[in-house]
Amino acid sequence: MTRETLINSALALALLLVPLLAYAMDEPFIITLATKVAILALAGVGLNIALGLGGLVSLGHAAFFGIGGYAMGILASHAQSYTAITDWPVLIEGTKSMPVIWLVAVVASGITALLIGALSLRTSGVYFIMITLAFGQMLYYFAISWAAYGGEDGLSIYVRNSFPGLNTLDPIQFFAITFVLLLAALLFSARLARSPFGLALNAARQSPQRVETIGLSPYRLRLLAFVISGMITGLAGALFADLNRFVSPTMFSWQTSGEIMVFIILGGTARLFGPVAGAALFIILEHILGGLSEFWHIYLGLLLLLVVLFAKGGVIGTLAGREKAHD
Amino acid sequence: MTDLQTPILETRNICKSFDALKASQDISLDLRAGEIHALIGPNGAGKSTLIAQIAGGLKPDSGSVHLNGRDVTTLPTAKRARLGLGRTFQVSALAMEDTVLQNAVLGALGAQGRPFHLFQSALGNASLRQVAEQALERVGLQDHARTRTAELSHGQRRQLEVAVALTLQPKAFVMDEPMAGLGASGSKALTGFLDSLREQAPILMVEHDMDAVFALADRISVLVYGQIIATGSVAEIRAHPEVRRAYLGEDA
């Protein structure tokens, strides 16, 4: 077992044990914080496929986070008001079922990622960053002006959505759902990195010329990565909205994209558990520093600066050393 | 056997200008089965521009490029590679963070043409691995399979470049200064290897190392100011007065 595997296992175990302990000590707030970590980490696992593996600096991943959130908000709000979403050409009704909401969130963000990716991946570097940012902001302002779904105020959902066999209002049970989904995404991401697709995508990041001369198209590889990445972040958005029982345009804002990217960099870009370590650190800092000062982001910024300057591998890189080459 | 008269790779009347600069002027050259065809010329003669048009990075203003009799002028680089064009770069274009084996498997993956497997393991795939390991063995890098590419010496990176190209089982090689930066012994070793490679597929190479060119080339074409001023055997080129004046810098 490599050192990184050990650290990853310890992280996963800690993320599981903390809420279990909190449950035993009747501290639901801690469970909610852990749930938030799991959900943000999931969003980060999504972005990390594009950012870490594909080298695609997307500053518009809030678009998928928001689409996931609004998929949940729209479906659930119709279900709670007993109104149909549309009755023509076919009747579509809302739902409170999490699996259905997830499916809609994943499909909707996947399609959006395909459209955004198909256009923005024709550029690279700073242009790519700006175009993804622009798409994110388009959706942000669209959400603000979408009066039917709360406009600037967003949408409140009174009761958390349901999952067969579980009481989702119980914090520990809802945590379990998010934790299992996070593990599944991590497993998928680990396999993806070692797959032929992962190998080619990773090579396209390092040397697109090489990938072309062996007969593959970097554009197609990146597009698929972008779509997969958007789908996972979209799923996280649906869960995040369910955690808060609230959706607002903020989920689409570029600050959201930035925060996800910041905590991935803190945790370790391109490292499997980078998003997990980063999300945990982010939430802990927000909680501790946020209690000390309203301007805790100053300290976060300082930390980010230090990581970028002195510890490029982030938390995971510092603890586990340089990534081992696969056999 | 391929008909020796049929060129595997051919450019017909290629012209390319960048504003006032005529980088390629009516260039026709061919690469026949079993030969090494060296392209020489002073810096700025338009060699890289010509290679880019053959490999697919640049589109000629007029004229055409043919691979195995097929017009590939408008095809992108990736498609030309799938049709059998194996290319190596002057400055190594390898995935430096990956291992040697991973780079070779990447080539095998390109040859297989199905990169969208998300769940199987790339290095666990027996057929990919076999192709990759054979190529590494061919160039003598089998003992470095697990070395990170960034840790290879300059000469070893050259070998890996060739190995990756080999995984594609190309119909023709296009090599941009394969000897660049190699020491005397490295250059000699690679010369021996390329000599044996021509049986597998002909090689069109741009090269500055004249010892290597004279040792390897069946034919030499001389490019000066975007024009081919002469094509011929080593002896013919050495004796060519215009070449001596323009390129070898001697008085005829």
C-alpha cells in the first residue's frame, strides 16, 4: 500500500467517523458540516476530472452545480405545490424522489456541459477560462431573472426529498447517502484515471501534439472529460440544494466556481483525494475562522497563496509526496 | 512487396507563404518503399514548415500531400496518423510525468483507435501492453519501462519517440531531426537503429547531422529558401555545385 493510499483511507475513515461520533454525542450540527464536506468534495471530484486530469481550468463549473440545484428545486417545488411542470405535449410533474432528481440533475448538467464544452474547448488557456466563466455568468443572470422559480430570492423546499427506505430528515441518514455517493464517485474517478481514456486525457494535457500524432483527437477526449466532470458536479449541486432545502442563483455565481477550484488546489490538484482534503479544510476553516472574523476569506486567501507558492501538491501532495507513477 | 516505383508518401507542388515569405515554393518530393530520404537545408530554409504540411499541422496554400496514394491534404494530423504516418518531433513531445511504458501504451492505444474505455485498466490490457512492450524492446528501452519519462536522458527520449511511433506500425516515418542534441555515441547508436528500421517503413527525415545523413540516406533533397534545389544520391549531392555553394558554404 502506498503512502497516498494510506492517507486517502484515513481521510475517508475520518469523514465517516466524525459524523458517527457526533451522532453518538447528539451533535447534529457537526453531522451537517460533515455532509457539507461530502457534497462539496463530490463537486470537487467532478471538477478535478476536468482540472486535474484534463488540465482544463474551468471557471464555470458553478453552471453544473447550479443546474443540479435547480433540477432539485424545480422538481421538488412543483411536487410540494401539487402543480405540473408542464402539461403539453406530455404531462410532466414534480417529484420528491431523490433518485429521480439525481437522474434529471446528471442528465441536464451533462447536456449543458456538452454544449458549453463543445464551444469553449475550441479555445485554450485564458480564453477557455473566460468562456467558461461567461457561460456560468449567463446562467447566473438567467436564474436571477427567472421569476417563476423565485428569481433573485431562490426557492425554498420545506421538506427534504425522499429516498426509498431511508428517513432523509435524519441528518446521519442523509449524510450516509452523500458519503456513499462520494465514495462511488471517487472509485469511478480512480478507475477513470487508469483507463485508456484517462491515459490519453492525461497525455493530452501534457502534450496535445503527441496525442494527435498517435491518431487521437485531444478535443474529443477533453469534451468527454468535461461532460463527465459536469455531470458529477451537477449531482453534487442537487445534493447541496437538498442539504439546505434551498436553491438560489448564488449556486450559479462565479464565486461558487472559484471556491470549488480553491479547495481543490488546497487539497491537491489531480490527486484522487485532493477534493476531499480540500473540502474538509475549507469547511473547517470556514467554521473556525468564520467564528473569529467576518473576513475569514483573507486568511483563506493567505493560505491559498502559501500553498500555491510552497506546496503545489496541496494537502495530499505535502503529506504523501509526489504522485507515484502507476505500474 | 510494395512496388518500388510507387511513392508511399508524396508531396505534389506544395506552396505555402506567410505574408511575403515564401516558405514552400512548388515542392514535390516523394518517399519510396525501403528508403531513407533526408531533407537538408540551412536554418530558415522551410524544413519545419514542410514537415508540418506533410504531418498535418499546416495546410498548404496549394498543392497536395499523398499517403499511400490517398490525398490527405485536408485531413487533420490525427487522421493522417491513423492512415499510417508515424512522426517524431525535434523537441520531444512526450508525456513527461508518465512512465516510459505509459507513453508506449498511449501509442498502442492510438493504433487501436478506441480511447473511450472508461473502466478497464490501460496498463492491464494485454494487447495494448504487448504492442507497447515490443516497441520498447525494439528500441532497447525495455529495462526503463517503469522510469518516469522526465528522468530519461536526452538520447533515451529520442528512442522513446521512435518507440511510440513504432506502436502505430506506420507505413511511413517522418522524423524531425532525430539526431539533434545527441552525443557522438548516441548519434551512432541511433544511426544503426534507423538503418535497420527502413525495412519496416521508409523514413523521411530532416537532419543537420551530416555524418548521419551521409551514412543513412538513400536520397537527399536540399531545401534552400523554400525551394528544392537538388535531389539525388549522397554522391550526387556531394558533387552538386549549387548545393556546395548554397548549403555547404564552399566555393564551387
